[in-house]
Amino acid sequence: MEIRQLETFVHVAQLQSFSRAAEVLGYTQSAITVQIRLLENELETRLFDRTGKRVVLTPSGKEFMGHASRILYDVNKAKKSMNDDAELKNPLHIGTIESLCTAKLPAVLSKFREFHHVTIDKPEQLIRMMEHNGLDLIYILDTPRWDQNWVKVMEKAEPVVFVASADSEFAGKTLKMENILEEPFFLTEKNANYRQALDQQLALKKQALSPVLEISDTAFIIRMLEKNHGLSFLPYLAVERDIRKGRIALLHVEDVEISMYRQIFYHKNKFKTREMEEFIRLAAE
């Protein structure tokens, strides 16, 4: 039994596909098939059932998955202990959302010498990629998320705030939502989690917003606020720098209070490398 056979088995099980496992591991599909067949012959049991284009674990395969994951974890742990003094050099594949990528990632990734691949998408899609071993870890802003198959290493509350142009008549004032409902709003699209939270809270008050612009690009919204007299609702971490520089102003809306949470996860079957540990440490600072 070879380590590469165990790695192949785990990838096929997670991705539920021989062809996708071959693509991720850099093998041909026939090589993947041979490795799994050799492993099944040695164990004298069938590990996968083939159902159309998908492959799923048999009961024996599910049992062996636990053994294989523990073996690979111990092997990687042993490798890590031999290289604790080595320079951080392994690339990371990080999944995140647009607002965090703009506001938080540059400062973190500047601490690493090597290039790291960043995928920007919605939390649901990033989670799906993580569960299929397509990402080393994910860094999202969302309502609290949890699953028994994930390891959560950070959760920090982040307020979402109303902002306007610096010379807005509402700048610095304490308001109620009814005071600004009819103002022109530039908002993120309805499927953005903090936009959904705002719409839900307003619906409870029998209120609603009709934005003049909906777009996922928070940087574009901030530029629009600087040039116009519109309002927006954005994570404070995305607008903090522009507020400090006086480019836009914070509004105090006393009857709406919403927070999202910065969270970092990785899959429980993923060995936590030194690069992942350092990314987590820097992101938490």
C-alpha cells in the first residue's frame, strides 16, 4: 500500500469523480483507475460504487476513509516536523468574498513571498469548493456558519453601517430609518448576505428600500458615494479607510443594527500546513 494510493483514494472520495481527481492530482484517469484497483485488490474489498458519472463510497470505503485520513494526517505531520525551520514557500489556494479581498487580503498576503491563488465567489460556492478539496481554506463575511466536517479557526463580529458622501446633510447625525428611506441608495445585489439581513430587518418594520443602483463591486459604490449624494449600506471594514480620510461619512441609524462575522474554515480532512497557520495568524491580527 502506497501513500499516493491513499491520497488518490481520498481525492476520489471527496470529489466523487475519477476524472476530477485526475485533474487535481495531475494524473491520467487511467492511472487513477489503476491505483484504486490495486488498493481494492490489496484490501480485498470494493471501495467505490459507480453510479453513472459519479462514484460513491461503499460501506467498506466509508470505513477505510477514516483510516486513510488519519494515515495521511500523520504522514503530513511527520513531514512538517522535519521542516519547522524551513521558509514558508508552499502556495495557498484561498477562497474569499469581494469585500474581504479588497479590504483585508492585501495586507495579509504581503507578508508572504510566494504567489497565492485567490478565488472570489459567494460563500455557498466557496464552501462547496472547500468540501471538494478545491481550496485550502476559506475566508468569508457572513452569518455564523458551522458544519461537523469543517474546522473553524476564526470568528469575529464586523458591523455593517450606513454611509454617505462627506458633505451629505445626514453626515454625523443620529437618524431613524424612516428619515432616509426615500433617499437614493446604492446597494449590493439582493443575494449579498448583509443586504439580505437589511431587507429582512426592514420587512419586519413594514419598510423597504428601492435602490437606484445594485452592484456587487463595493469599491465602485464607494466611488459613487464620493461623487454623488447617495447613501449605501456596507461592511465597516470595507469603508473604514475612506471614512478616516474624510472621503465618505458614517451615518448613525439607531433603529437598524446588523453585524456579520469574519470567519475562516478549512476541511477537517485537510492537513493544516505552516502556510495555513501563518495566514490564519495574520488574518486574526
